[in-house]
Amino acid sequence: MSCSLAQMEANKKNATRSTGPKTPEGKLKSRANSLKHGLTGAGIVLPHEDVEAIDARFETIAAEMKPRTELARQLVSRIALLTVKLDRSAEHEARSIAHKMRQAEAKFEDARLAEMENYYSWIAAEPATNARRLRTSPEGVQRLRSVLVDLRADLAHPEGHRWDWQRCEQLHHMLGLRPCDVPFSRARVLSDAIDGNFRNLNQSDGGDLDIKARQVWAVDALVALIDDEIARLDDLHARFDHEGLALDRAEAAQRALFDASREAVLARKYEAASERGLYRAIKEFREIQGDLPQVDDPEELETNNEAEMGSISPEPGSVESETVDRVIPLINLDPLPPNRQESADPIAVSRPDRPTRRKLKGR
């Protein structure tokens, strides 16, 4: 896609305005922009405070474990890093749990309201399913009741009823019905009668009244139908276990003690990996330290080695020296005879008398 000269000039101008941090302090700060908990990696993204803690921890552990080689010092440095990361893992988990406990009840209420609002939002698509689900919670029942109360107020308005097709459809959805379902519901028949369509009414439904009076009768009948539904919702609301719901709300903080979120699961994995690395580093350190004598002074170590070597070598003129002088000449250092020399071919040595088989052509 071609770019105009004006657009190119604008791009160059914009590029000069924002080029990122330029100072070392700004670059160091921008490196931690995406840092959430710093439990991953080898420690290169640790904050400045943790770097100081690692240095202090290294000095303490080194004084206690006394590394005598560079490799041992590297293991001590890794041990210091892993212990600080484990401390930060525990602190991160404690703060996260405390934060979730403080917001547990609010999130409990929000989750119930969000579930109810989701059912209500989709009630036009699936009236029967979502109206039934709304009736399973006190919040859903209250939402259905409030809508029915508003619809009843429109019917019984002092200045005359305010009823149209949208209100008729909304009433059907609150009842878990569709206004176009056949056979027509009682609410649909009464709504048509309010508009002057008495075709689906029975003769006993105000058949002896004139048109105006019959429309008023239809309004009163629909108000009575809505009142009956409101009464059923009130009875359903009274039969809910409100004490159990209050107990669930109060125990929300205790349930927040275990965080099953994806971030918390990953944090626990990082903590377990740091703990395994710590034990492995301690084991390797002990293996390395165990290969060397337990001596702190290098000069003393060298003196001990010379003393040990001197104790092994016999003194000239001693009995041990004469014994060595008599034994060494008895050892035959000549090579083996030709027929006894080891062959470079292991197959020939293992099977010396077996003739070599040659593959004949044509077979």
C-alpha cells in the first residue's frame, strides 16, 4: 500500500516524539513494566529491594556454609536467590489471599447479580429456560416481580392504560412464554381485546358489554392476571432458604483462602519449582563440599597433603624400601608373545578358529 509524502512526513514527526526511555534509570524502570510477581526467571527482573536482600542473604549463608571453591560459591549464590524467591512467594500469596478475603462478600453479591442479569438479558431468546432460571434465586424473582409491577402500573394508569405490542411481548417473556405461540395464551387474548380485537375471547368474557366497556373489562382481567403472577412470585421468594444464603455470603471470605485462579496456580508452580531448585542446590553443595577435607585454611590444607604424601613414600634404607627394591624387578614388563597379544578386533579374539564366511554371488 503506497504512502503519500505528507503521511511519510507525519510519521517521521511522530517518531521523534516518542522513542522510549533514553536514560539508564528510565530503561531500568521500563524493564519491569510487565512485572507482576517476579517469581519466574533467574532473578534478572528482581526489584532493587530484592537484589539487596539476595546480597545480604548470600553473605549470611556463605558465612554459615563456608564455600571453599568457586563452584560452591555459585551454589551458595543460587541458594540465596531461591530463598528470597520463596520468601516473596509466601508474601505474594498472603497478600493476594488477604485482598480476596476483603472483597469476598462484594464479589459474592456481584456474581449472583451478574448471573441474574445474564438470564434476564437473554430471556427474549429463550423465554422458558431463562424465566425458569430466574425463579431459582431471590434476585431473579425480585427482577421478575419488578418488571410485572411496572407493567401493571402501565395498565392501571390514572390517565388510561398504556399498552402496546412491546409491553405484551415483555409480559409473555416474564411468564416464560412467546406471544406468537399457538394456541394463544390468556395474556395474548386479553392484550388483543384491549386493542378492540375480541375474536379469541369467549362469550362469557364480557360478551354482553359494548366495545368500550369490554376493553375496560379486558384491562381489569389482565391486571388480575398480573396480580396472580406477582402473588406466586412473592410466595416463591418467601420459600427460599435466606438463612443459608446469608451463611454462604458470610463464608465467602473463608472460601477465598484457597485461590484457584490461573495466576495463583502459576504462582504456586513457580514456588514449587524454586523449592525443588533450593533442595537440589543444597544437595550439590554438600556433594562438592564432601569431596574436600574439612579445612578452612588453604595453607593448612596444603601442609596436610604434603604430610600424607610423605607418610606413603618409604624412607631410603628402611625395610619397606628394601622390600620395594626386591619386588619391582620381579615384575615382567615385557610385551606378551605374538600369539598371546591382545587383538584389536574383539570378534577375532572371541572366535579365533571360526572361518570367515564369504557370500557367493548368485546365491
